[in-house]
Amino acid sequence: MRTFRDRILAKAKRVLLSNSLILILFKLWNIKKEQFTCPICRYQGPFVEMHPETGIRKHAACPKCSSLERHRLQFLVIDNLAERFDLSKMSILHFAPEKFLQDYFKKLFKQYTSADLVMKNVDYQANLLNLPFEDDTYDFVFASHVLEHIKDDTRALSEIYRILRPNGIAVLPVPIIAYKTVEYPQPNPYESNHVRSTGPDYFEKYSLYFNKVETFDSNDFSIKYQIFTYEDRACFPTVNMPLRPAMAGDKHLDIVPVCFV
Ligand SMILES: [Zn+2]
């Protein structure tokens, strides 16, 4: 398992790379590596590999803005929605807000509200199981990698549905780390307290609440954005992650579901 020092060093490495001189040196040093484009900050060059507890993740982080594979895919999906819907007339609730998406959403939507259960710098400290908003308050809800932490996810989904206006949209991605969803009896502290390993079938649950669920995946956009997860998942299950299933290969699809009221 990675130590606290390893995490700090990894974080420092990413922060340091945001310095433009170091960024140029990083690009020169890795000139022979695969080159990508970050759709968020428009950086072009090699991406940084990550070393999470689950192993090495190749081409994971943009060295300029620190976006990960999932953030880049989500950004491209939002871009697609912005072409089809007038987001400038919509109000958004951004749950568990990611900083770089936060700035983007503030420019894109008419009204921006952030919320989280524990984060301090948000407009509302709120529980997704009992949101402090009237029915039909928002046009758009974005909550990425949140539902895999919530046992009573059907309650959370009904709350999201309740606060959305007619014709509202919810973007609710979870990590795709299984072929078929496996529920855990309790949160696993070795997996960031996830209560399940989620697979593509998980989104069938969304159809119980929403009229239509449209999914985008890593194959829907150019490979230049590097929106696949390169990770060896054959090692599972492990002692600390006994219910997490194995997956073959080291290149995995990510999926972003878009739910329509
Ligand atoms: Zn970037």
C-alpha cells in the first residue's frame, strides 16, 4: 500500500508540473512517450502515470491541470450536452465539486450551486439522502463518483430526481471496475469506503427514476484525449479487497451516464 509520503510526493509532482518551465522539461524528458491532448486545459504532450493503491495507472493525469481520465471524459460529455441544450439558461447543483470543472460550470450555466457532505468550501453542506432543497429546484445535477459511497443509493437517486425540474438532466458517473456490479455488506476502507464494485449494469437502476438514460463511453471520443483507464485489474480479489472482481486486460472503458427527467 502507498504510504502518506508517497501520496504527498505524487501530489507535489503533479503540482510542480503545473509550473510551465518544469512542464517543458517534463515534455522533453518524455518526448518518446505517447502524446495526448487535454480537452480541459488544451495541454499537448505525454500524461503522467499514477500509482494508486490498485496499482500503476498509465497515461492517467494531465500534467498541467491534473485532470484524470474520468474528468476528461466527463468534460467531453458536458461539451456534447452544451451543443444540444442551452445550458446558459439552466441552474446546476454540483455535488462533490471538482475544482477545474467548477470553474467551467460557472461559465457555462446560468446559476451555479455547490454542495457536499463534508467539504467546507461549498455553498451547502448537504447529504444526498436528504437534500435541503424544494422539489423542482435545479435544471441540472452533476455528481461524479458519489453513489458508490452510498448504500441507500435508491434514496439518493429519488432525491436527485425530486429536486430536478421537468426536463432536468443528471450526470451521475461511478467508477466502472467490474463486469457486473457487486454489492458489499459494508464500506471498504481500502477502497475509499466504496460500498460496491460498479459495472455497466449499475445504470439500469437509474432507469427506475429517469425517463431516459443515455450513456457515453471512452470509445465515443477521439483517442487523443486519453479517456481509457490503463490498469492491471487481474490481481483482484485481494486480502484487503476481497469482493472486488478481476477484470481481464489492462485497458478499460469508462462510462458517463446522462439521465433525463
Ligand atoms: Zn489538462
